[in-house]
Amino acid sequence: MDKNSKILVVGHNDVIEKSLFAHFQSQGYRHIFSSSQMGLNTTIQTAVYDFFSQNKPEYVFLASTRSGGIEANQKNAGEFIYHNLESQNNILYASWKFGVKKLLFFASSCIYPKACAQPMKEEYLLTGELEGTSEPYAIAKIAGVKLCQAFRRQYGLNAIVMVPATIYGPQCDTDLAKAHVMGALIGKFSKAVKQGEREVVIWGSGQARREFLYVDDLVDASLFLMAHYEGEAMVNVGTGEDIAIGDLAQMISGISGFKGVIRYDASKPDGAPRKLLDNTRMHKLGWKPKVSLKEGIKKTYNWYWGQLQSCPPS
């Protein structure tokens, strides 16, 4: 890719799409397209074909067009599987039909089995039952992985697949009805501090473990793979370290200055017990993350606190 390359970033106005788009803009790339900013409905085949035929993108970053945390997955299962399947099908086919040079597909760590051996290696895909709360979304992402591999084999489409850990950072979703766990916790503790609340309730037991990747590292890894990787096999991208949700809550509580009580609602689901990626393949390629968890949380919390302070009183 160079500054004159035509680049399409597909998402749902989420942290991945916003951050990639902002990176390319800040670096002076001249032809950057964002599906959300254009209002491109990627589930409509004719709309996708019209865009590709008129604009001829050369490089495509294909992220989720619908995603969220446990609650969002439970409430919007049909939307999540339909929207991602349709969007993936249309974007990948158009990428082949209109001669895209390279496509990077963002999968998700939820594609691995619920009881997967840890850390999760790429070859563990489809070796066990999926975690129930995210199964429809995970099936859509698995289909996307297989579509990339099949189009590479049959049509020669240069499609590669990244499996990132849970992404967080400025611009991440903090709406409790939609957010992943990091955004939800930052939103809860920020609002508790601002409103003087004495209790924060966390879904689940607090014992489930998750791995997190700061969004600047995600952008850097995406550019690295686009420049240096040509393989069919998926590539896990994470930090190699995970944390219990209870410990994560304590860390965010300390950063926020919250002085109240943290209570765990064990009637709510934990999701998968653990999702730690094996990052050996990415490390062998020559890439490692730079931002520590505590540093990333501080940056994300400060961004959200600034957003919260600018909001008018309800």
C-alpha cells in the first residue's frame, strides 16, 4: 500500500473501523473509504457491486458489520449472523470480481471451542462445541474464515485472516447494551464515579479470563500482516497474557478512583471460561504488541472520562 492506494475499511462504525480510517487519514492516504461513513449497506449485493465498480478499491480491511458483548449477542443473534454472513459474502465476492489486490479479514477469538485447550492455537478451529451465547456470531465469522480460504484456493484472491484478542481503546463501545466487557466496565466505573454511586455490579462470577489487545496494536498488526503475510492459515494476534474479569474490574476501579463496592451477579453468564490466544505464529513473523494492559486501560479510561464530562446532565 502507498499513499495513492485505494483502501476500503468495512465495519459498523466501531473501534476497528474508526481507528484504521483515522490512521490512514493521519498518514496522508488520499483514497480511503469507510463503509459506515459512506452509509454503504454491505448486505445489499447491488450496492456493494456498484461501489466496487465505481471506486475500484485495491485493499480491503473486512471487520464485523455487527458485534457486541454477551447481552448484545443474546438479544441480536439473528441480526449478528445474518448481517455478517451477507456482508462477508458480498465483500469477498466483489473483491475477487473487481480485482482487489489484498484483503484482510478480522475473525474473532469466539470462533474457537468453548472448552478449547489453552492457549488456543489456530489449528484448534472446529475441534469442539462453541460457546452458546456467541454461537450465531461465531458461526458467521467461521464462515468468513472458510470463505477467504476457499476463494484463495479456487480464484486466487489474496485474502488473509487475523484472529485478534478482544479489542479495546478510544472509540470502543461503552453502551452497556452492546459493549464488550472492557468497554462495559469502563462505562460502569466512570458513571459510578461521576454520579457518586457506591456499588458497581459486574455480570458473572468474575472468574472468566480474557485477553485484550489495545487498538493501536491492532492497527499496527493489521498493517504488518498486509505488508508481510501471504498465507492461507489464520494468524492469532494478542498479547500472550490474559486476566480474570474480577481482577480487571479491580484494575479499572483503581484507575477510576472508585471507592465503593464491587458486586458480582452470578445469575448472569460468564461466557467462555477462558480465551487466551497462542501468538507463536505472529511472533515468528516478527511482530509483538507494544501497549501494556494497564497503559491501554488508562488511555481508554481518560478518553471516555473526557467524553462523559462533555455530556450535558441527564
